[in-house]
Amino acid sequence: LVDSQLRAPWNSVISATVDAARHTLKDDLVSIMIRGSIACGRAVPGVSDADFIVVFKAGESSSRPEARLSSSEARALRQVAKDLASQFPAVSKIELTPVPIADPEALQALSQGVSSSDAVFAA
């Protein structure tokens, strides 16, 4: 669910990124947060980049035993970022930073939200 405060052209970039990450990471995707100028409301179309934190399950709670993406998943996310940036001229580039979460308590805390002024949950 994209935060209702984010407006065009950012909401379409965010929605497409969330969909692509879901397709790539499937059930191991926990959340996507957008941070930086878009989340803070200071983004400039055609100049600003889109910075995402892609939180994924790792360890025993996931399909991956190690706290990292497989090389094919990492490659797929890099390609997603490149493809989406070319589709949306409002962003100068898209950065997807993968962050593993293996601790069930951390997963619970993350699902309850963050208290940061520069990050907005997108999924």
C-alpha cells in the first residue's frame, strides 16, 4: 500500500517498484520503504533518484538459509532498478538496497511501522 501522501509522479514509480520486488522475492519480501527526498517531499521530477530499502526474510523464517540474496535475486533486483528507471523519466535512477531480517521479533517490529521522518512504508 503506497502512502496516501505520495502523489504523482512518485506514486506510480513506487507502485511499479513494489510490484517488481514482489515478483522477484515472492513470499520472502517483508516490506519496501522509500527514503530520501521522495519520502520527505523534497523530490524534484527528472532530478531526484528513488531510494528504496527492500526488506526480505532470511534465515529459518525464509526460503534462504543465509542472510543474503542469491546471486540471481541480486541480479534481478539490479535489472528491475535499471528497467524501472528507464520507464519513469521522473527519476534520475532507482536504488534498491536489500536488507535481510532473520529475527522473528524484528519482523514483528517492522510490521508495526517505523518512527522516522525520512522513510515511508510502500509495502
